[in-house]
Amino acid sequence: MHDKHDRILRAAEKIIASGGIQGLSMQQVAAEAGVAAGTIYRYFKDKNELILDLRRDVLAQVAAAILEDHDVGTLEERFKRIWMKMYHYGKQRTPANLSYEQYAHLPESNTDEIRQIELQLFAPLLHLFEEGLQQGSIQPLHPRALYALSMEPAMTLARAIRRGLIDYQTHEITLACDLCWQSIQVSPKQNAKGAVRT
């Protein structure tokens, strides 16, 4: 049962990665997965439900890949490890990466359910920012703003490589990671000012 469900997801992922989401049909998915067209409807009521389930699946893959050892080391070490994992994961030309961009921004994907799944899967990342905020070691911004400022550049750089636009050197990526960390750090000067006020 579970094997067929996974085969259907992987088939849809492959089709979207190579031909785009607009060309996806249940008949194509059935042929690629090696199942009867009617079998798909045992698992998904329509194409939108299949795409949403695929998004949930890919989010789980990403979270597992980048957050495996999220709680080991100092705040800075954990941040940089996650950043680098995000970058290395994002630059791979996998069906998951190639398909994700196409369905992540669909209106049907922007639901409370998906947002709750994201919060649950990426909770360790949220906790990292919250810990830094409690310590007073990172800038007093909403965790989502901190993520956008410091973590999203990893995916932007990775996407450029995946699309063949540029090939960054290792030292450039290391520097980019360092700069992203510095962008949310509270400076010693700010700490000193804070100390004077309290």
C-alpha cells in the first residue's frame, strides 16, 4: 500500500521536474508509476491533492536533510552547519529540487495546513533563532525575518548553481555563510549599549 503511494509521488515528482507542473496529468503519473490510472484515485482525489501531498513529502525530505544534527555545538556552529547543508542540498539537480519551485508558490499550496506542517518540520530552526533571541546574541527580529535575512541566501546561491548561472568557489560560499551569520548577530557595541540601559 505505502509502496504504491510512494511510487505515485516519485512519478509525479519526476514528471514535474522534467516537463513542468502544467503538463502533469494523472494518466502520465499512472504510466510513470506503473500502476492503473484508477489506482491513483485510491490515494488522491485529484491532481491538486497529489501536488499538495508531494509538497508535504518534499518538505519532510528537506527538513530531514538539513536538521539531522541541529542541536550539536554552539549557536554559531549549528547555524553554519544548517546553512551549509541547506546550500549543498539546494544545489543538487534532484527531481525534488527541480519540481519544488514550481508547486511551492501555487495558491493551493499556501494553506494553514501546509504552514503548520512547515512549522512542525522546521521547529528546530525556529528554536535556534528563539534561543539566540533569548540570549540577546542575535538581532531582535521575528524568527521568520531572521530566516529570510540569513538562511534564504543559501538557497538563492544554490539555485543559481543548479540552474548553471554561476559556479561559486568553496571560499566564496564559506564567506557568504559567515556574512549571513554576521548579518543577524548583535555586535559587541550593541551589547554594551544594552548593558548601559539595564
